[in-house]
Amino acid sequence: MKTIALIISGIMAMSLYSCNNDEDTITDPVGDEGVELTYDFESDDEGWNAALAEYPIDEEDLYEFEVEQTTSPVDDEEGALLLSASNPNGNLFIYASKQISGLEPSTQYEISYSLNVASSVVIDTTGFVIDSTGVDTDTTGIDTDTTDVTGDNDGLLTNLNDTVVIKAGVVSEEPVTQANQDNFLKLIGIGIGEPGFDGADLKVIGTFAADTTDTGFTEQTVSTTSPILVITNEDGDLWLLVGTETFGSQTEIYLNSINVVIER
């Protein structure tokens, strides 16, 4: 169930899945007040739309994309939005978006996120090359797996193989996908960033890494470390956007709750 509350400032084309009640109209935050939106998916999908990007459009049947309002795998008394897909090509972006209306047109806002998520990362021991560093030996400690990504991304990530990367952001136009010249479906006009790294519009806020000893689901809460800035469109709208980059062969990500703070 979605809740909307006033808070004091400083508190922190594949099968597009169309949800009910897609748009939330809120009271514009003014002065020291902000608006907090909480989505817990207890009874329905809360109006979030979900889809895939970064895949060959003529191979969509291989990805077995599913979205379902269900219960959390770590607590069957809690609701969750399940995003599930196969990943035969090694790099896949699964995302969900939500329209917010009622804000001032062409005005800058600060958006903060806190997500409670659960996932189980399946280890793919065949491995695949995910960068061009030239390293051709195993550096991950996983037998026959491949190379580390360059840079430490502020300490959030050292290896992309068999990992789910969680990103969050906000944009001023509805997220849409379109095939590029290589026939890959891409999010148009949205900076999601290179695999494992921040983009212009989406930031890395957490990861699930492969675990060779525990194949069960684990749960964690991930949050933005600083607000994300966005300017609303001429109608006073913006779109919340959360996504997961997955590099293993199969991904199940459960969005147990999404908490968003909107401030001016």
C-alpha cells in the first residue's frame, strides 16, 4: 500500500509491463517541508511500470521476462514486486518506473531513495569478458570466471561477474525504449551509465555479489548517499526510476519496498 506524508526537510520494445494507477499526484513540497512516498507492494504493483533494456530485440523470447506482485522470499507476510529474467547475453538492465505529478513546472527538486530488496545471484562458472582491460586470467576467485572491472566506483564494486547492481534515479520524461542501429533495445535519452558505474541520471546505490556458499535469498536496504537533482518538465511531472543491471545467467530481484523523499 502506498502512503504519502509531509516530512521535515533533511530526513532522508519487450513486453512493457503496464501497471494500474500509473500516476501519483502529490502536493508540491514548499519551504522546509518535503513529500515522502512509500510503496510496499502489499496488495498490488502500486502503479510501477517495468521493462527490459540492453538486449537484442530479435531475441526477446530468450529473456523470459516476468513481473509479478507477490510476497517477499525472506518474509512471506510482506509484499514485493518481483522482476525476473533470463540473461543469455551477459549484460541486462531490468527497470521499473513511476510517474509523479503535481509539482511546479520546470523546477529543480532533490530526490532521495531507500530500497529494501532481496535477490539470489546464480553463479555462472563459464564466465564472460565484461571489460577491455586486457586481463585474460581469472582474478575473481571463482573458477573459470573472468576479469575485474577497472576502477573502484567509490568502493561499491570490484567485480561485475555474477552480480546484480542496483541503480536509482529520476528523469523528467517518460522512460521509453527503442532499438538502436545494432538492433539492441536501449532506454532513450536516459543516462544509465556504463555497467556497474553511475550515469547522468541513474546512480549505483548497492549490489548483490555472488556467494559460493549460500544460494538462498538475501535481503538488504540500499539508499542514495546524496539527493539526486532533477528539473520537472513543463507540466510539473517527473518519473522515478529504479533498475538492476545483471550479469549472471538468471536474475530474480524482489522490490520489497521503495521509499522516496522529494524536496525543493
